[in-house]
Amino acid sequence: PIEPATGILRPIMSDKPDFAEIETFDKTKLKKTETREKNPLPTKESKKQAGIYHPRL
């Protein structure tokens, strides 16, 4: 419906979501990807090698 004061078209929200696309979704069409950490946290070994390892941290 169009909001009378502003003339802006607002979508109608439903109490029941439309699951038609979810029910027909085919997972086999998804592309396989390998997930890798972009900025991995340093390990204890790498901290020891860098000389910044502290046992309490």
C-alpha cells in the first residue's frame, strides 16, 4: 500500500513467511568452496619463535 502522507510504497509484511523457495531449494547446485581463516591467530609455537610468548597470556 502507498503511505498517504509521503506517497511512499511500503511492502506488506505477513505473519507467515513464504517457504516456497526454501522447500524447492537444491543444495546440490551449490558450488564447493574451501573456507580459510583470513587473519589466523598466532599459535604458541609461532609466538615462542618470535620471542613474544608469555605463559600467562
